[in-house]
Amino acid sequence: MKISNQLLFDRGAEQMSSVQTKLAKSQAQLAQGKQIINPSDAPDKAATIQRLNSVLSRQASYQTSLGNVKTRLDGEETALNSATDLIIRVKEISVQAANDTLGPQNRQALATEMQALRDQLLSLANTRDSNGNYLFAGSKVTQAAFAVDASGYPTYQGDQTRMQVSIGDQRSIAVNRTGTDAFVSVARTDAQGNTQGVGFFQSIDQLIAGIKSSQQSAMQRGIGEMDKLLQGISMAQAAVGSDQATLEQQTAVIEATTLNLKTTLSSVQDLDYASAVTTMNQQMLSLEAAQSSFARISQLNLFNFIK
């Protein structure tokens, strides 16, 4: 190998450039708090980080879905609790109205109160969420769940479709509820033994009409049907409670999974500051030494050593 001034300069410059590159990388790591700045620094770790971030993003999506479903379930629960109280009051009024000691005028007053309760029930059946979607319309969330039909009775206008939303890997839950699941129809048998379904509000409206006209048979029939309507709402409340329990369990699972993923990601990605600062100080000392050596060497000439 031929030794010359140029070789000495090249070797010195190469050494300083190498140390400066390593120092710049250490400074970038400290600035970002990460071990890996570019994927080329550690391709295997970079791939692991990307995979973990992807899984974390998916878990965040599940948490958003859980929050949306919980909001709807809370709205359903509130509406059904209120509906239960109203139906209980309707039954109390119907029992009072069926008392033979009451006259037509008293029953008219009770029927007026019951009509107001029925209107409140209809409003609850058409409850909307914060986005303006109807809670009890099935998948037809943009139209009222119950509307007055040609016969003058509020009837169900939604459908029976329950839309599913993912709340975990291979796990989903219904995000909506049908009106007929909560505001159920009742089976009524006539004098000929024929059975037909009578809508939730149709049953209440006919009970109100029976009270106004003081028809004991209609009132007694209505009292029995109120129990069935109340049972339907109670079953819907139980279903909502079951869904809420599922959400709580899944929320705990998602939170635990997210914590584990973040811990794993931190071990792969986050920088050990103590070690990094020590390394950077060593590199700075090496750079200063290389610069000092180069400064001295650059002042020398090979002829100084030739005798």
C-alpha cells in the first residue's frame, strides 16, 4: 500500500465521517425517543412495530364501536325504563276505571289521563339517538318506528333487521333493536275461537275507548293485555341488560389487549435513554479525538520522517 499525504487525509476524513454518522443517529434517536429511525436500521424490528401498530389501530376501532353501541343501549334502556313506568300507570288506571262504583264522568277523566300516557309511550317508541336515528326501527333508522296507519292506530313501520358491528376479533353485536322486540303485539282470541295479533298501541287505544264507553268486557280484556305488554317491555329490558354486560366484558378484554400490545411495542420501539445518552457521549468524545488527531496529522509531512 502506498503511503502518502492523501492517504492520511482520506483515512482521517473517513474516520470522522463514520463517527459523525453514528452521532447523528444517536441524536435522532434521543430526539424521537425511538430505537429505530429508519426501517433499514433493523428490518425485523421495523416489521414487528408495523404489525403491532396495525393491531393497536384495530383495537382502537373496536373501542370506538363499543362506545357507539353503548350509547345506543343506554338510550334504549332509558326509553324502556320510562315505558315500564307508563305501562304500570296505565294498568293502575284501567283497574281503577273498571271499578263499578265509578260513573261515566269519572271514567272520562281517567281516559284523558290514559290518552296522555299513551302519547308519551308513542314518543318513547320513536326515541332517537344523538345522531337522529330511531332506536326501535330496525335497520330503517331514518324513519319513525311507529306511525298512524289507515285504521288510525300507530303501527310498526320499521323492519326486523338487526345490523351487526364488530367489537373484537371474530366477535360482533347487534347495534340496533326492532320495535316489535320491545313494543310487542298481543294474541287475542275472539268469541269464535279465532286468534289474531293486536298491536301494542292498538291494544291501548281500544282500552281507552272501552273506558270512555264504560264497557266492562273491553276494560277487563285491556287489563289482561297490559300485563302482556309489560312483559314484552321487560323482556326487551333484559336483552338490553345482557348486551350491556357483553359490552362491559368486551371492553375489559380490549383494554387488557391494548395494554399488552403497548407494552410489547414499547419494549421494541422505545429508547433506553440512559444507554443512549452514554453512547452519544462516547461518540462525541470519539469525534473530538478524531478531529484533534486529524488536525495534528494534517500539519505533518512525510518528508519530516525521511532521513
